[in-house]
Amino acid sequence: MQNMCSQAALAGIPFFTEQHREVIRTVARKYPMRVTPYYLGLIREPGDPIYRQCIPSEEELTDASGQSDPLKEDDHSPLPRLHHRYPDRVLLVVTNNCAMYCRFCTRKRNISDRTTAITNEELARVEEYLNDHEEVHDVLISGGDPLTLPLESLENVIRAVRNIPHIDIIRIGTRIPCVDPERVTEKLCSMLKKYHPLYINVHFNSPAEITPRSQKACSMLADAGIQLGNQSVLLRGVNDSPEVMKELLRKLLGMRVKPYYLFIPDMVTGTGHFRTSLETGLEIIHSIQGWMSGMATPQLVIDMENGGGKVPLSPEYVIDKEDGKYTFRNFENKLYAYTDFQPCQNPV
Ligand SMILES: *Cc1c(COP(=O)(O)O)cnc(C)c1O
Ligand code: SF4
């Protein structure tokens, strides 16, 4: 594991006082810390959006809200590492390792320095399961971060999935282009492009994460013909304002990344200081929808507790509805009437 640093590296950064460092050490004993030198270098001042995402905060220990596994992900696993929650697609957790441990992570409970990656036996059982389940057409390779696997291990997983005839698309979820962009190499790209149709969802939360280096990583992947989407989390003090969110979305489109989901943070213990209200999320979407390119608008989603799955949220555009007569408001809050098509009830 080259190219990563932990608490020791903070000593070299002037704005971490001894008091800061003591807090960080205490929190990191419960929730480990890891950040790449590249990402650490993007911090401009304590408490800024980059800092909040990667530096342990005292609030992680005082937050008693939520649960460690609110989504009950561990209950929808037919096999270790495989989650089959939706009819036609599965989530395959290939590692619990990440290049950086995001302080707001939903899988805080699993992320640790004790790395476990998918074994050949586990992969063989997953293949068997997928071969038997012809209704599955989409395999989402996730983690942890799949791009932390050695190239050959990652290729073994992708090849195995690609060899199953009824699997149409393969998706990879990764934060590497954002937190350790140098790991996106020509070698990685030429391996990935052999397995199309392949989609990658990256994870950027702040416009400050979009730098010449992360732009280069994304354009290398896009040049390999990979469709790039972005999944963000709505985080207090990071991106919970229309101005910041709009700047992020514009910059994403500018590097050929299509905003896909904007998640309301899950109720995970130790992450309460990142939560915002649904209302804030809806207001942000209302400020984007119609005001920016439709290509820029992500779907706001909330993952239901206890395994309910993702539910889309949208500002209310239907103001009134009676006898097939609708009143809509548009993006500017102007009202418009619409009469729905009525099939003829009494044909003559
Ligand atoms: C999010 C998720 C998926 C993928 O869902 P999409 O809405 O298709 O992106 C698949 N399985 C699980 C368990 C998930 O949480
Ligand atoms: S990269 Fe993803 S899985 Fe890893 S710590 Fe960050 S949010 Fe969690």
C-alpha cells in the first residue's frame, strides 16, 4: 500500500495543533483514518469541505443517533459478498479496502485496515449463483473500492462476470479517480476496455475535488469508452447549498461525468454531523431542475432503513389534481393548467 498516509503524516501540516492531533488519534482508534497525500494536499483550511470528508472529528464519537448497519445490507446476502436486493441486478462487494476512509461512509462498520478481498472460492460460488439466476442482467462491482484490488484480481472478477451470457452490463463503483487519481493508469484502462459494456460510477462531493489530476483520470476512463456517472452524498458543510452543488455538477459534466444519484445520508452512527434535512435536498434539486442543463440533474434518493431499497425524491410539481384537471408549477414557480386525456367512457 504505497501512496497513503495516516496520522503520522499530519505532523508535517502546520495547521494541525497538538490538540487536533490528540483528537484525531482518539477518534481513529474507533474509526480508522486513511487519506492519500494527494487528497490531503487539497485541504485549504481546517473545516473546509475536503477536511470534513477525510479528517476524523470529535463528533463521530459523541453521535449516538442511527445504527451501524441501518440498511440491513447484511440481510440480503444469498452468499458472502453478494447482495441481491433488486430483481435484475446484484451488488458484489469485492473488498473492504479503500484508498481513503470517508468520514461519512455508510459502511463505516466494515471499513478497516484488516483488508479482506474476494477469494477464488468465493468468486467461484458467485459465478455459480449468477449462472443459476438468469434474471440478473447487471452486476455492480463495489466495496470498499474495487480499484484498490491488484489489477489481475480485478480482471479475474470482471472476466468471470463477463463470461456469463445473460449479464448485459457491468458497473464499477469507485472513489479512486477522486481520491487517488494517479492510480488510473493506461494499463488499467486497457484492461477495462476489453469488457464492455462497462460503466463506472465515480464519487465526487465537492467542486474542490475536481482538479487537473482528477480530470485527467476521468478523461482517460472516458477515452477507454467507459460511461461515467457520479454518485454524491448530500453532506452538511460540504455541498449542502445550491451554489456549491451547481458548481460541482457543471464541473462534472465538463469532465464527461454524468451526475447520477445524490444520496440523502444514511442513518449511520458516527455520521450525524453530516446530515441535512430532506427539505434541503429538495430545495437544491428545485434550484437545479430547469435552471441547469437537464444532463446535470442527479436523481435525489434516500435509501430506506431495514433494506427497503432506494426511493427517488422529487420536488412537488403537481400543485392540484381534480377530475383529470391538473395544476402544475414550473421551475420558475409559475402555474399552468393541464387537462389529462380521458378515454371515451360511452362509445356510440
Ligand atoms: C444501489 C444498489 C444497487 C444498484 O441500484 P441502481 O438504482 O440500479 O443504481 C443494486 N443493489 C444494491 C443492494 C444497491 O444498494
Ligand atoms: S470510498 Fe466509498 S466505501 Fe470507501 S470509505 Fe469512502 S464512501 Fe466508504
